[in-house]
Amino acid sequence: MTSPARGMSPLVAAWKQAFHLATGGSGSYTKGLNLHRNGAVGQIHATPGRLSAAVGAKKTTHKAVLALPELTDAQWQALAGRLADIPQAVADLLANRVPAAIADPGHARGTAIVPGADEITFSCSCPTGHTGRVCDHSAALGHGLAERLASTPSVLLAARGMPTRSFAALLREQLADTGPGSLPAEADGTVRADQLYSLWAHRPPQQSAHQPQFDLDTVDPITATLDDPPAPCPPAHDLARMTKDAADRAHTLLTSANTTEQPHDALADAVRILATPDGVRRLPDVARATGHTEPALRTMMIGYRHGGPAGAHTAHAPTGTPPAALEHAREAIRASRLVALGSIDIVNGTLTDTTAGVQLRPGPDGAWFPFTSFNGEWRPATGSCDDPAAAYQAARRARTARPAAR
């Protein structure tokens, strides 16, 4: 399961509690958890008052829906008014991030962003769901939402009736005619960086016809002459590497109007560091911090080198995909093969050709990632593609180039 974003653990916990109570002790709660863990829940869609997803079970795919009430205009105004008094919340919202303070009803003048158990209703295309009772599929959706909230809490704001950007605009309106006020100082008389940043967050955006020009090619390699700082600070060469990495990321953000690379989350970022030339020496530390075994992290490192953040996550586990999509991909691969020597099986959300020693896994970016059998394990290969037939051929080429024991 994805690690919760900064400060989102209370939001995830609040949803889990409300959702569990809403199921009323039904056996579908546990069955839905098993479906979710097996990757049965597809993409979760949020619209005002509604969360929905396709959920695969056996040979059938059902559409599960969770309905929850939208917040009223007065409730949104009250919530924005309270968050306006929290500097970090202001900074987060105006950067289009969901603030951690929104997870606590006490910060929202009694307005809870998580609905109460009696406000959550279930429906599904299955016979049980047609009666309005919780079923295995709608329960799986509830468990899937808990995992989604850990990394993308904005989905709950959208379901409650207001996307994050709209809520940020509402907050900006409330701040337009007010000054930043006094910022609370720490005990030693200093002001935290996030508090200072909120001074700028309170200001309306500057409207200028002339965009600032950045001299992106000027480099001052001051890190080349640094001495190692005292422990436990990182050594000088690590500081130099982190500085260069930050500069490269800033350069990409400033020069690219649109970027197609999937953002790094905490796990993918840890794997990215491991995949650097000297990163492997940090493997034991990352294993302790993430809870993943060193062999699993090494496999994710290979996946990252081939496919970036999406490749790292797919090397860990395939992305939940509806059975119909897996069947469609399997038929596309069968049609592309000149000689069908072995069967292509759908196993735990993957397409596996045991005879050829290759496997395809759906990734979080919608692409198909090739894997090859190596000493009893599945290893990532290069050649991820939106076309499953092309990804399958890439897997076959990689398998031929490495004819080790299966």
C-alpha cells in the first residue's frame, strides 16, 4: 500500500473508520478487502457526490458506486475561513496541494471532509448492489479509496463537490482583502520557513505581460570545493549530487510547458536514489525505511531504469486492471503472434506466457511493461508500450538476449 502523503494519515484513518461503520459488520467488508488486494479495483472516478470504479470479480466486471453528500456553500466558506488562519494550509492550497489540516474536523469549524458513516451509501451493478446494500464490489471500492487517499487526497474534495483548484480559488478570494497578519514565532523568536512563505501565499498573483527570464545555463560549481560537514550530515559528494539533481529538476520544470513523466512519490523517489551510480550502498537503509526487502528493491531499481517511476511501481506489483482490459490485451497479443506455441494466461493481474518465459504487467501510467523469467523470478525488461502486442515482442526479444534458466 502507498505510504500516506505528508500529514494524510488522519484523513486515511478517518475514512477507514467511517467506511467500516457504514458496512455495518457485513462479511462483504473482508471479501472486498481481498478483492482490492488482488488488484480488482480499476481507476477510481470522482464526481460531485459520487465515487465509482469498475471492479472485477471472477469472470465479470461490475460498476461499484459510493454516494456521499456534497458540502454546502456555507460549509466550504467556513472551511476556507478556518484554513486561512493556518499559514502552512494557505501555502499548500495555493500550490494546489491538499493541506494536512483538512484531515482534522477540529480545524474546519465542525465541517468534516470525511463523511459520517450514515452519510455513505452503496450501489453496484450486481444483484446485491441493486438493493442498495453493501456488496463485495462496493466494499472493494471503499478499500481502494483508502489507498488512493494516502497519495491523492484531492479525490475526496472532488467527491464532496469542489476540486482542489476551485477550493484554492475560494481561499484566495477570502484573502484578497486581508493582510497576512502576524505570524506566530517559535519559542526562540524565529519564524519558520513555511510561515514566512505564507506571507507570499497571501498575496494575489502578479499580472504581468512580461514573464521573468531565467538564465538557466549559469552554473557556479561551489559544491566542488566543499569539505565534508560533521556527522550525521551527508558527505560533500552526496551534497553535490543532490544539488545537481535539484538543479536538473528545476531546469525541467522551468523549460517544459508540459511534462509527461509521472511524478515521483516517496517509494519511487527512494528507488530513484538507489538507481544512481553510488545509490546501491544505501540499500539496507532504504529497506529499513520502506519495509521492502533488498531483492525487491533491486528489482524495482531495474524497473526504474527501464521505465521511471511507473516502471519501479510495476516491478513491485502490477496495477489493478479490469479483467475485460486484460482479456482484450491477451487477444491483441494472440493475433500478433505468427506461431502460437504456448498459452497466454491471466495470472494475478498479469499476462504470462510460461512457455516463452515472458510476462506483461499493466503499469500505473497505462502502459504495458515487459518482464522475463530469470532464475525463477520475473525481471523487468526494456520496451514498455501502450500497445500490448509491441510490449510482448519486446519481452520476447529480451528473453532471447538472455537465455538463462527459467
